[in-house]
Amino acid sequence: PSTIVGSAAFNLFCISAVCVSAIKDNEVRYIKDMNVYIVTALISLFAYLWLYLVVSVISEDIVDIYEGILTFFFFPLLVGLAFAA
């Protein structure tokens, strides 16, 4: 479980670092559409909570079939919500 969470956190920090370092020193960028940003941020927090619940609380150290199926269907839900925002 800690390998999966650590890998996801590492990816998140690396993506953030690349995005920040890509902006030149004298440039400023703004997020124009906050709705999509907020939906994505909230869903990513939910994803970390869901991952913790799956591997540590619901069925410790085992991912059941229904948990995998639910996790698989959360992605199209995220895309749909972000598109609707």
C-alpha cells in the first residue's frame, strides 16, 4: 500500500514541479476556468482517500473485485464532471 501511495504522491509532485518550472521568471499565469480546476482538485483528494480506504480500511492489504471495478468507473465519472463544469 505505501508503494502505491508513495508513487502517486511522487507523480503529483513531479507534475507540479514541471508545470511551475516551465513558466519563465517574468511570466505570470492564471487559471481562467476555476470550475474545472476545483472539480479536479476535489476528485484527486477523494482518490487519495479512496485509495487509503481500499488498501487499509475496507479489506486490509487486499483489493477486492468490486473495489477495482468501482475504481475503474471513477475515472469516467471524473471526466464527465470536469467536462460538465
